[in-house]
Amino acid sequence: MRAARLGLLLSVAIATTAACGNVENVLPDGPTNRIDGAGVTIDAMPGGPDGAVDAMPAPDAAPGMLSIDRTDVSAGSILVGQSSAPVTFVITNGGGTTTSPITTTVSGAGFTTSTNTCINATLSPTSTCQVALVFTPGAPGPASGSIVVSAPGSGAVMAAVSGTGIAPGALAFEPTSHNYNVVVEGQLATQLFTLRNTGGAPTSAVSVSVGGADAGLFSLVNDLCSGTAINAAGSCTVSVRITAGVGSAGARSGQVLASATTGGSTSASLSAQVVTPAVLSVSGSGAWGNVPLGMPTTRTFVVSNTGGQASGNLAVAITGAQASEFVRQTGVAGDCVPGTPLAAGMSCNVRVQFVASVRGSRTASLGVSATPGGVQTVALSATAQQAATLTSTPNPLAFGGVEVNSLSAMLPWTITNTGDVASSTPVLSVGSAGVIAGTGTCTGPIGPGLSCVAQVQIRPAMPGPFNSSVTATITGGSTTASITGTGLVRLDVVRNGTSGTITGPGINCPGDCTELVAPGTALTLTATTTNGSGVFFTSWAGTGSACDGTPRRSCAVTINAAMTATGEFKPINNNLVFISSTLHALNLGGVGPYDAACNNTATAAGINNTSNNAFIAWISSSASSAGGRMSPGSGWVRMDGRVFASSYTSLTGSNAVLNPIRFNELGLDVPDANTYLPTATAANGSALTFPGGSCQDWTVNTGDGFLAGNPMGGPELWTRDSGLGGCTGTYRLICMQNTFTAGAAAPSFAGKRVWLTNAPHAVSSSLPPDTACFNSRPSGVTSGRALISTTTISAASLLVAAQMYIRSDGQEVGTGTEIGAGINRAGIWQAGDGSYPLVNSFAWTGSATIGATGSVGNTCNNWTDPAQTIGQYGFTGRSRHLFWAIGQLPCNTPTTNFNAPRLYCYEP
């Protein structure tokens, strides 16, 4: 029974506790365990041995228990910033005991307590208290929160609260600003604005107005907003107009304003650039004044838009009686372009060219217009006159000949103005270098019908025709005269020497030694000497002709540039020798007529003495040998001053001919081919008057014969080169002066040596020609080779073209080029030992010309085979003709024969 009682008590306790929501402990049996519930305390006490409960106290009263009258309340939709009506919650103590002090907790944005009688209150059983909440939204949109009321021991209650924040009515203009841009004074512009309620609640009645710095320019048009409430998200419209009055130009601003008690205020900014209207103006004078007939003259008119507005499209027109003579010019940057507007403040140009076609007053009108912009006109006028026109005389300006690089005399050039108006100051210009134009009296304008005189000179820079021009230029015209002349070159003649004369066209030097000539002028200079003056002419220099370096008396020159021609006159300090230019029969009778002929020739050449007896003819008869008529110590020089023989003794005793006679008394070369100089004289000066030697003492011109020398002959051959049968014909003479008894010193020249072998050369394979020449080389020469042709090499090719070759006596034989061409200055007639051989005066050569190779036969098989039939040989006593090839000899010719050839040798 105790067990059943205990079980019942537990059941009651648990049930009671469950009903109260509070079970403090449920513990197993034990001396201190207890369960409190609903004021009931159940102790589990240990029983006796039989487990009986000895005693149970009475149960306590029910505790306080809170309750709330509603658990989910909405405060509704409330304007942001405003508060809702209070929402009141009633709290009741449904328990049996008074509650402990109550606490309240409110959560959620915008929810606050407006009244609270519960806070810290204690409620007796069945008593109530109230908590009132208000909702004040801070932002649009839904919001939620809660309230919790609790008291220790009496439980806690909670309720959810909610509400929605609503935005108030708010005004806003659309657009928020407007720029009317450019508004011309006197014009207006309108802009539509939309006023919107961007809030969540209607506005109160709206008021719209204008304001700002320039409010007076702005006004409302079609105001559909003022006095009207605007629902949430609703709108209305109002237009704002700007009226730009005269004088209102400038940057202008204002505002359109809107406000409502509920809805606030808003504004939109207004701006505009008020400008003055387009106004065209034209500046520039239309009066051309006096204009030369036919001369284009242009004036520029400036068209300006002085307003602040762009003009309409421009129109430009020229009208009037003579409009065709006033022509608008186009195509230049800045020109006005009809059909296009002119921007505010900008300008453009109208260029009008006037060209007078008829003399007199000419008028027209220039009109410029645009809408807007207006119309502007300018009167155009001009008076056409005949322009200043220049003529000039003389034309051409002929200067004739003027020395190159020298200034001519001045020629006057008259310039006349044939026009109706004064010219500008004439400006002189020239057509080319070398013309100098001086202003003279042409230093200012030339009046109508008046003249001035300029001065013109020329300075030719080149020989030959000089053609140019001179021009006088004024405004609108010019006159030109052609210039002719010839650039002359100067011929300067220099006479070197104490006596002698050089003559030519315009030349008689000394005295008149200069002449100006046109380029290409051909003239002849002639050197003359006077008998008894003691001088003779020896050479020319500087003529650029074949005369240079020769003694020819007359020199033909062509002058293409400035030239200095020098004639060399030397004193006659030695006897002269020449070949007469005159021809003589061979039957004049004895030597006397021939001596007289030589003197007459010398006298005609101006080289004789005043007695006409300084010369003898080198010719012998049985009664008088040439040598017997000579002074034993005499030496001779030929007409160019080169020494023929240094003395009579060396000439006749040693055969020492230094240079061939070569020239006649006029300084001309006497050809050596087929020229025969009658002498009948041996190399030693003795007479050779045997039959056939002297035309029977020069008394017959038929039959018989004579011995003759050669103009280019050397030892012996100068006097005894050949013998001719028959005495017909006329011949030149060797004329020798016989005045001085002193010898003639021959200067030595520089060059490489040429010589003859000292003895005849036997063709042999054992003694090559080069070896023979080396063995016969002159003293001081270290090498020697044979100047001879072979089957593969010409002799000329062995020589150096520009090299001068000399004999051991120091006399020039010629350059490599001259010797190779067979035009030697002298012969190779001196042997290596210094002798001038008369016997064996031949040389092996091997070819028909010095510039050709030889054949096996002509070269004795390259000078190795004496068994060959013949070999080519030359005449050593000759300078040119037959020098290289006179004939052929057997290759085995004994060296003891009188005609056994030697070798020509040269220094390589």
C-alpha cells in the first residue's frame, strides 16, 4: 500500500510539474532528493524496513504565470519619419502567486515603447499590465520586430510585430537642367519640364515659379502643375520660355522652382547664350583711281559679321554699267564663298580685279548680302589710262671685240616712256654674267614721253661670240636690248734678245707686242733680223704649234686662248751653218758664184754682215777646196743654236758631226730623202774633182756627175753621201759662215746612251748582239743591249717612249717615240769608244722599219746563223732616211769588208 501511495504521489507531482512547465529535479530515492512542481514538494524519504512513508506535508499555492493577449500584430504602413498609432499588448498573471518584477524587451528597427506599465511591475494573480509599441520607419520598406515580457519564476511571453515604411511625396524636375544654347536677341526658346512625385505618398498642392540671376528673361508657359497635388509616382508638365530682348546679349542663367508642403521643393537650372543678330559690313575702298590700260589691278574688300549670330548664306554680285571689267577673283584661302554662311565675328575677303579695256571712267557696284545679315554695297570706280610703256635704243648694243676678262667701254642705252603716265623707277637686269648695267640717269620714274640713259658694259669670260641682253623693267612692262660682242684673246709677243723683230697682224715687237684677236684666228708671226746686228733667230715657245722649239722664221699659229709667244734671238758668237732655201744650177763656173749665192741668201735672211761676205759655200773645185777657204779654228752652230761641229779640226779630222745641219736660213727643216747638196768635198775638206765629182768644176749642166752631201747626214755623209750622174737640175747649197775662229762649245743633254759597237759584228751563235753591245758600251754605262729586230720583237719596242736617248758626246738622238717613228733628231753615229767611224758605217737592223719585226732571212735567223743568205742593215751616218734600212747584206759578210755592219746599241 505504501508503494501504491508513493506512485500516486509521483504521478501527481509529475503531472503538476508538467502543467506548470517547471520540473526542477527528478532524482532517485535518497535522503535529499525532491521534486518541486506546482507548489508541491515531494520528498522521497527512506522508509523503514518496510518502506512506509511516515508523513506528507500539504501542497503549495500555484506560481505566477504570464500570458499575452496577442502574439502577431502589424502596425500598418507608416510614412518614413512618422510614427504609427500605438499597438498595445496586455500581460496577465494567470498563476496563483504574484510574479517577480517584470522585464520587457523590444527588438526590430523602428519599433519603440510608447507606454509600458509592466516594466519592473509585479502582478498578483489575475492582475494585468500593458505595453504599447509605436512604429517609426527610418526608411521605406517592410520592417519586423518582437516584444518579450518575462518575470523570473512566472515565465515569459512574446509577440511578433511588423510594419511597412512608406516614402513621403518628393518633387523632382526632369530634366534637371537645360541649356538653350545660342538665342538671338529678339527671339525666344521654350523647354518642357516634367515634374515628378518620386515619393510613395501624394504631395500637397504644388507651386511652380522661375528665379535666378536672370529670372526676368524666363517665364512659365502651359503650367499644368501649379495648384495640383501629385500622387505617388505621378507627374505633371510645365514649359519655361526664354525671351531674349534687345540688349540682353551675354551668358544668362535662371531656375525653374517647384515646392509642396508635403513633397518638398526642387529646381532645374536654366542657361543660355544670348547673342546679337548677324550684321554684315564691308570695308575697303572701291576707288581704283588712275589705272594703266590693260594692267590688272586688284583690290580686296573685307566682309565682316559683326553680330553674334552666323549669317545666312552669302550672296556676292558685281553689277553696273562696266561690271564685266570688275571681276571677282577666287581660289585663295580667306576668300568669301557664296552660298555658305559667315560665322559670328568672322570675316572673309572679296577680291575684285579691274582690267581696263577702254580708256576713261569705269564704274560698277559690289553687293554682299545674307539673311540674316543684311545687304551691303560698295561703289566701284576707276579711270583707265594708257600704261607706261618703254622702248629703248640702240638695239642691239654692239660692243665689237672685247678682251676676255676685261671691261669694255660704256655704251649709252636710251630708255623712253611712250605711255600716258609716269613709269616706276626702271630696274635694270642683265641676261647673263659678264654684262654690267649702270643706271646712268635712270634713277627715278620716267615721265610720259621722257627718256633716261643707262650705261652698259660687258666683260666676256670666254673667247668667242658674246651674246646677252639688258632689260629695263617698270611696273607693268619692260624693254630689252640684245647685246653682241666677241670675247677676244690676247696675243702677247715676247722678244728675247737684244735685237731682232717679230711682226704679224697688229704686231711689230718690240714696240707693239700685243694684239687682241677673235678665238680661232689664224695668223703668221715672222721673226726677222738685220744684217750686221750680230743676232740670229733660234726658236719659238708658247705658240702651241709645230713652231715651238724650232728656228723657222715664219710661224703660223691659231689662237684660241690667251697666248704668249716668245721668239728667242741669240747673239752670233759662233759661225752659222745652213742649207740654202734657194736652188742653183751646177754650171755657174767655179766656187765663186756659189759663195756669192750663200752670201745673198744669208743677206736676205738678215744674218750676214753688212759687207755681204761672211759666208762661203761648202763646195770645192780643182782650183779651190772648201776646206782651204775655211779658218782652221772655226766651229759652227746651226739655225736653232745647236752645235753642228765644235771646230773645223774636229769636223774634218775626227768626223765629229754633233748635229746634222738640217735647217735652211729661214729655220725650216730640209728633207733628207732625195735631197742632194753638191759639195765635191771629202770629209777632210779636200776637193774631189775627179771626173764625175764636180760637173767639171761646175761648168757643165749635162753629162759628168757630182758628189753630194745630205741635210741629215752625220760623219762624212754630211758632205759625201752620194754621187750622182748628170749635172742637170738645180740644187741647194751648204752655206757656212767663216767669220769666227773660235770653237763652238756644245752643251751636253741628259738621257740614256745609244752607240755603235766599236767594230763590225760577225753574225754568230757564239756572240749574241746583246753581248757585243755590252762589250762596246761607253765608259760609265753599266749595261748595254742591241737595238735590233728579231722575228718576235721590233727594235722600237725595246725603247721607253718618253725616255730621251743621247750619244756619248751628250747630243740628243731622240726620245723612244721619235726613234721608234724614224724621226731622229740626230743619228747613232758615235761608237762606244767615242769615235765617229767613216769606214763600216752600217749597222745590222733586221727589219724594213724600226717598228717592225723581222723575218728569219732579214735577221740571219735571229742573228745566230751566218749561213743565211741576207740580213737587213741601215746607214749609221744618216739621222732619218735610210737610218734603219738601206739594203741587205750576206749574213756571213767578213768584218774586214769596208761595208761590214756594226750594231746599234742602247742603254736599257
